[in-house]
Amino acid sequence: MPSNRTSMGELEKRVRKVIKRGDDTFVVAKGEDSLSGHVPLIPNAKVKVIPLGGMCEIGKNTWIIEYEDDMVIIDGGLAFPSDEMPGVEIVLPDISYLVQNKNKIRGLVITHGHEDHIGGIVPMLKQFDIPIIYGPSLAVGLLEEKLKDAQLTDKTELVKGRPRQTFKLGALAFTYVRNTHSIADSFCLIIHTPAGKIVHSGDFKFDFTPVDGEFFDVYTLAKAGEDGVVLLISDSTNVEREGYTPSERSVYAKLEEEFNRAPGRIVITTFASQVHRIRQILDICVKMEKKVAIFGRSMLLLATISRELGHMKFPDGLLINLEDVNKLPDEKIVILTTGSQGEPLSALTRMAFDEHKQITIQPKDTVIISATPIPGNERAVANVVNALSAKGAHVVYGRDSGVHVSGHACKEEQRMLLNVVKPKYFLPAHGEYRMLVLHGNLGVECGVDPKNIFIMENGDVLELTGKSAKLNGQVPSGIIMVDSTRVGDVDEYIIEQRHKLASEGLLSIMTIVAGGKVLEEPVVEAKGLVLAQEDTTHGQFVTDAKKIVAKTITENLSDSKAINIDDLKEKVKVELKKLIHKELKREPLVQVVILESK
């Protein structure tokens, strides 16, 4: 455990190192006065706080701090699609306000490396330049790989931030404050503005026995609270849970117990970004002389970067190649894999449904799901557990299994942060609407004036001065759905069509016309519609549909005027929908193809 004590000689060496970069001054704060004097207070200065994502939802956390002609982005996250978004891979915030004001953007500040905080940065950089991005070392390492894959390394400068470091972007300054979360290198922010200090908690919990020995820097937040904090923006995720979130270290004993109990291979999955969890798994494997095969590019990448940065240590011989898994005794093998959320293409899901080329689940296997489902993923995870259980595997999963703890603060920790920071105004964030309301109530319990608590939605603008805070308008907000690489091309109409195809089916009609007549008998195809077996080719419904198409076309065709095929299609659709509703009581998609012969 590292000591926080400092000798007198070291104290004498503490100075402020000033680095010039363009017109901005970056100050590495060392002394106890490090939170004062970075940005002078200006009477009646108006600072805008604008969430573009993360309000009334879990995910796509993206914030803007704006003062006059300076705009700084905090995080740039994504969300995963709900069951109501078939075919959608990820969901991004609407960043049209940033595009409109791209000349004001001075930089971006990352709190930590989870996808719901950095997964939207590459799409941003495809639409506008960001001069500089500050982030914790692990988050920057992960982002570097994303930029390489997207060939965007020349679009910004990446800088690795350190605890208690202060840097200036335009008229605003930011101080990194170490916190504890479910990923290494996680920070709170103290934002120095002309209207006063804002504290952004980032994602956090108070872990007093952290796996890596990096303790939550409560002192620096308390110092900011004593100096005066105008606004606290705080994580609301676990506000519905009483008490405290258990330490990450508490998982070790339960994992070791399950490893000792396992008669054969162990397959274990967790979030790829859960550095501390993966570190503990590898420590247990070293202790029990097991070999580890890592399945999943994201998990292997994170393990590699974390080792390079010193966040985890393991001997060179611990990891084995995937092709060597079946060459060793089962009791010596641990497979560390992606798939904790039941993702369709993940390694664990493919193993569960016999679609993996290298691994087949066996009755003596122990499968440990060291994660809880993100809201919306419960059914997918349950399907994987069912499939694994049907193969005879022993599956360890669920909130009460002891193999997972949350990275977010429960109610008592949220109270603690409010009492440490003592904000004048309070903005609950990172949660669904009911969570924000409950967190606001905690703020009242901790002494914040109810009038000074704001329950906001994405796009709302909170305007701060040194003496006041008020909601003042909105900026464009919403969601951008990404289907493969088609960013923004998936709209609500396409999603509606996909739902209709899934629930109602498709009726397709094709025919050829010329000279005011139907040349070919219409071809009718029904997909997903329940018809009598003979009706798919020559039954009564199909016969009636062909007659209606021929009649409608004949009535609307004329030798004396040009044919408007689009209008003709719409008229045929109208008549077909009447027939479908009368005979089938359904509302399928109707596709009409009319070819004109010259």
C-alpha cells in the first residue's frame, strides 16, 4: 500500500510547473493552494452546463461546459441499443450543437475509459477537429487504438493526465482528482470557471481497500468544498440501493472459492474494461498454477495496455495461445472471455450455442459470469445461462453469487460526496429519471436548498453565475443510431419498418405494364403472413390480391397520358391494404413493384 506521507524535503521541492501549448497555459498543481487562482471569478459571468447524453438514461455520457467563445467537452460516450432497436449496434448522442459550434471547441476531457464515456469520441472526430484531448493514461491508451483503427490519429493531440494535475483550456481550467471505480485510472473533475468551481464526480464509489492501492483523493474534494463549490454533478446509478457498494477486493475470495471447487475447465467472463477484476483473476491463476487463454480482441487489448501501464502484472508464461487450449489438462485451463452481456457475436454466446470453432462446452466446465446485466440485456444473458446449463456446465452468475460488485456508489456514498463537496447547486446525472429524482431528494437531506436542485434532460441548458443558477433554453439533442458503419442513416422510420417486418410480415407484389394494360399476371409473395397452405400460390387471398392489382392498374392507366409509376404504386398499396385488413386483420409492410415495358 503506497504511503501518502511527504517529507519536508519533498515539500520544499513542490513547485508549479508551467507548460506553454499555443495560447493556453497548462499548470501542474503541486501545493495545497492548487485549487485557487486558476480562473479569476468574474461578476455576472454566465457559464453554461449542457448535457448531450447521460440524463434520464444509462450511457452516452457527454457534457459541454461553455463560457462565451470557449467550449470544452467532458467525455464522449455511447449507449447500447434496447430491444426496441432491432439491427442497431450502438447509439450515439446527437452532437449537432457541437458541429454548429466547432470553432469554439477548445478540447475534450475524459473522466475514465469506459465505452459509455469514450465510445463516441471517434464519431465526433469524423465531424470536427478537437485540438487536444486530456484523459487518464488507460483511457488515452484505449482511445489511441480506436484512433489508429479509424485512421484519425492526426485529428487531435492526446495527453495523459495525472492526479491533482490542473490544465487550462481556453477560459476554463480542470483539475483531475483520483476516485475509485470499476476501471483503473478513474477521475473526478474540479472545473474552474469564472462563475465558480464545478465538481463533476465522474463514475465513482468509495472503495477504501482498492485492488491497486490507489485511494480516492477525498482530501482534494474536501478542500474544494471548503473553498466553495457552486455546482456538483454526480453519478446517480445506484441511488436505489441502500448502504455502501462492496470493495472490489471482496470478489477475490469468492472467485478463489469457485476456482478451487471447479473439477475441470473454468470459463469466466467479465467486462473487458474491468481491469481490477481481470487482475484478480490472473492473480488467482498464478497462485493455482493454471494457464489462461484470452478470447476477445477488446479483452486482450485491455490486458496488454494495462500491463504496459503497470495496472496489472503477470508472468510471461501465464497466457497461452487459443490453439493450445485443448492440449493441456482441463483442470489447468482458464478461458477468460468476452460476452458478459449475452452479446450475440461474443465468444461466450457462441460457445453456449455450439457456434465456436475452438471451444465446446462440456458437463464438467464451470462458467463464471462476473458481471450483472446492463438494463435491457437481462433476456440475452438469461438465454446464454440457459444454454450453458442445458449442456451440463455449472454456471455461477447473479447479484447474490458474490463474483461481482458494482463500480457505482450506493446511497450512503452519494450522501458522503454531497457532504464532502457541500455544493450550492446540485445536478444529479448518469441515471434514469426516477434515479435523478431520488438523488435530488438525497441532496435535500444533505442540506441543499430544494430550489437549487435541477432535474435535467439531455439538451437542457443550466446557466450559472456566481450568485444564481437557472434553466435557460435547450440545444438540439437526441440519439443517433448506428447500423454497422452507417452512422445516422438509421432513423425512426427504418426502425418502425423493422418492427413491422418482425411482427406483421411482408406482402410483395410485382407486375409489368405497357400501353395501358397489365402484360404479366401479378406475382404475389407473402413473408411472415399466416395464409392457408395452398394460398401462398393460388388460394383465394392471393387470387383476390392479383385481381385488385390488375383492376387498379387498368383503371388508372391511359394511352393518352404519361404513366406516373410512383402514383400508381401508392394507389395499388391503398387497395391491397384494404384487402389485407378485411381478410387477415394484419398490417404488414406492402411492397409494390411495377415495371414499365417500352
